[in-house]
Amino acid sequence: MNHDVNENSFISHLAELRKRLINSFIFLIIFFIGCYFFAEHIYGFLVEPFAKAVQNDGSQRRLIFTALQETFLTYLKVSFFTAFFITCPFILMQIWKFIAPGLYKHEKIAILPYLVLTPILFFLGGMLVYYLVMPLAIKFFLSFESSGLSTNLPIQLEAKVNEYLSLVMKLIFAFGISFQLPVVLSLLARIGIVDSLFLKERRKYVVVIIFAAAALLTPPDPITQIGLAIPLLILYELSIFSVKFIENKNLKDKDA
């Protein structure tokens, strides 16, 4: 009897999960279609850092494509990227509605702030890329151009539409995901895997790991690598304070 009840409960949970995944997928497709109609404007927004970085250099800059389908596929990527970015909070809400009924009240109170903080930190990482890292990286790369006086032929950037978009998307995702560090460490502290002393004692190793991760997640240039590593180091230090706060709160709850 208990076996049948557990089996029915498991099937109902799977059915609910399937329903929420389908809802998320439909929501994503609807926004993808909507974003495609504005793909050119969205791409113009993503190109803005490049346009501002080169607007006063006296050259007639342009973005090129070398395959017939390249611009079309680029607009598809832009549309999906934007739709996924917009629907992330909705997907997180679906996940929350699926797991919330199985949680106690204090567990809901503990997890809910992280669901709110996750998209905010991702958005902050994207803003850092768009407004600071990309303009600096573009100026750094353009500094290697040559007028031809020392190289016999001029060296000038002819940026491809698809390659530029891929770079921007890679950086936004790399920064957005990396900015989840405080969320991950705080959750690990709540379940007792790490504590503030553990994080402090391994700070020197974390510095090496962060710079290594920044080198893997970003293009091979010092601007974007340092631009990712420094915020991560700051977030790591903030995570130590967050974990310490969680420890103090747990001690107060035990004493009460």
C-alpha cells in the first residue's frame, strides 16, 4: 500500500515537473519569436560599446559578414540570448514553485533570497561587461593596429558580425555565472560544507584559482582577465562576511 502511494506521489511530482518545464519552454519560445522582430535593434545595442570605442578614431569602421547566412544566424543567436536572459527569472520562479511545497517555512525563508539574488548578480555581471570591460578590451585590441609605416601594409580591424556577437555573449555569460560565487558559497555554508575560517585559510589558493578561471573564461588578453578576476576577488571577500553572518545567525538560533 505504501509502495503504491509513494509511486503515485513520485509520478505526480514528475508530471508537475514536466508541466513546469513545458511552461518554461513555451515562455522562452514566445519571447524568442518576439525578440526576433527586434533583433536588429538588440544587436545594435550590443554593438554600442564597439561603436563608442571607435567613433573618434578617424576611420570608417564597419562590421562585415563573409557567409550568406551569417547575419541571419547572428540575429537568431541575438534573439535566443535575449529571450533566455529575460525568461531566467520566470524559469527560476517555476523551479521555486516546484520545490517550495516540499520545504518547511524556515527553509523557504532561507532559500528565497538566493532566488532573488541570482538574476540580480547575473545582471550586474552583464552590466560590468557592457559598460566597462568591453570598451577597455576593444581599445586594447585596437591598439595593435598599424598604419603601415613599420609593417609595409596597414593592419586594420575588419570585425565579423558573428565573431563580435560570440565574444560579447561569452563575456556576459562568463561574468554572469562567475558573479554567482557569493550565492554558491553561502548555500554551501548553510548545509555545513564550508565555513568562514575555511574560506579565510584558503584565500591564497582561491586567488590562484580565480585568475586561472578568468584566463579560461575570457579571451587571452589582460584587460578582460583582470576585469573578471578583480570583481571575483571582491565577491569572495564579501562571501566570507556573508558566511560569517550565517554562522552567527545559526548560533543565535541554537541558543534560542
